[in-house]
Amino acid sequence: MSFADQTIIITGASSGIGKVLAIKLAQQRANLVLAARSQSALEKTASECIKAGGKAVVVPTDVTNQKACQKLIAESVTAFGEISCLINNAGIGMWARFDEMEDLSIFEEIMRVNYLGSVYCSHYALPYLKQSRGLLVAISSLTGKTGVPTRSGYAASKHAMQGFFDSLRIELKGTGVDVLIVSPGFVATDIRQHILGAAGKFVKATLPDEQEKAMSPEVCADLIVKAMTKRQRELVMTLKGKLGLWLKLLMPNLVDRLAARAVSSQKIND
């Protein structure tokens, strides 16, 4: 699958995986529709995409707003006449034990951003994806496969995302639309610098050995583009992530201990 002249919508394109992914696809001369809440940040991404050889338009979008998602799809079609691919990447994280939660509204916020935003965008894009026999991409997480302490709301939203897109894949069989679910592990983006804490306010999470444990956004984006090219149904990143899925079936208690250990070294700053 070549992405030259293909119209690709990316939510959460202002930073992190979304931004790097946009630039990688621009290098293949894709037509990009960049969505996120910050127009200024999106314009920076668009500038880099144009320099890389692609075309890019900016559509500031709050994916928690259903009408805004509908508008995003409409403006994408107006700009380029079609939709070849929708990458549901917008997301927000959390760090807090459930028994220490002070503000339960963050569970609703995380579900609206991580899950319902994908539902809204996919719903309005689907008629155009059927016309182009296109591709739906869901940027999930390994926490969409197994629970992780201090990430209960985040894991719930990614589990919901996994179930939704798995079901949608089956429904779309025979339409020509493929569904790819991507499950990264730790990626060195700024998402952990803006995560919701127990009080419902943004806090910062850091790993003492972050550079050793986290995958770079560039490597992550390269793997996603490769999976998109092959129109894979699923991409589980890292050998540990793949082994973890088998271990969960064979030794679930061990996976629980490993998940707890993986986040035990993280520190939170208000």
C-alpha cells in the first residue's frame, strides 16, 4: 500500500506519536488532515509535514465533542475529496490508585477522549472509507490487553477501544475496509508529562531510566507505518509485550507482578 496522494486523518497530531507519524507519512507524499485541540501546535506539525513533502491541513478538534468529530470528517472531504485512512490517536493518561481517587470525573474524561473520540470519528469517516476501501487505525496500548496498577481508568478506556475495533473489524468483513489495532508499550513522548492524578489535575510522571525503558516515537511510528502498509490486523510492540500476552494465559499471577514492577519506579510530581 502506497500512501502517496492518500488522504489520512490523524487525531492527536499536535505532539508525540501523532506528530511523528504525520511527518513519516508526509515523507511518502500523503495528504494529511491534522486534528487536535491546539491550533498553534497543529500548525507547527503541518509546517514540518509540508517540508517533508506532503500536503497538510489543520482542523482543530476536540474529539470528545461529537459534532466536532463530524466537522473534522466533513472538512477532510472538502479539502481532499476522499478519506483513505483514519488514525485514531488522540489520548490522555492517568496515574493514581483507585482507592486514592478524589475526583472520579477523570474516568469519564479519559473514556470520552480515548474511547468515544474514536467511536465518533470512525462513525462519520466510515462511509468514505468504504468508498475508498480504506484503513481504520486505532492507537491503543498494551494496557488495552492487561490491567496495570495506577492506570485503571486508562486501561479501561483502552480495553474498550480494543473491544470496539475488534467488533468493527468483523462487521466490516467484505467491505474492503481493514482495521489495525496498535498496542505500544512505553514510548518516550510527553504524555506522561500531562496525565491526570487522583485530584483530577495534571501531574508529571517520570521514570528514572526512561531512556532505557521507553521506545522512541520515531521507532514507534516506523513500526506503525510498516503495519499500515501491510494492512495488518494487529501490531503488538516489543518482544516483552508479545510474551506478556502468552504469559497472561499461562501464568496470570506472574503478569500481575510484572505489571506492578513496571510502574513501581515511576515518580509523580504535582
